[in-house]
Amino acid sequence: MHNNIWRVLGLAVCPVILLGALFHAASLVGYAVYSQSSPDMRIIDVAIMASGLCAAFEFVRAVRRLTG
């Protein structure tokens, strides 16, 4: 039971976090392209992108557990 909860959370929550991180990274790239200066990378920006990377790995791991 406990293991199934983590699988469902891995399949439901991780893609949402990943999409949020991708949106945030794309907004930073868009800001850098259309402005004259580069965006200031704050620690929260790095944390959001790092959480998206971790969510991607967890999502792949959850899918592998279900298929294998």
C-alpha cells in the first residue's frame, strides 16, 4: 500500500513540477533573448530548475517500476 502511494505521487506530481521548471527556464531564456541584458540568476531560479531535473529523474524511475 505504502509503495503504491509513492508510485502514484511519482506519476502525478513529478510531471507538474517538471512542466513548471520548464516554463520557468523558458521564461528566463525569453527574457534573455528579448532584453538587452542577461537575466539575474537568483538562488530560487536555480532551485526551481534543479527541482525540475530531480522530478524528471523520479518520473522516469516511477515509469520503469511500473513497466518492469
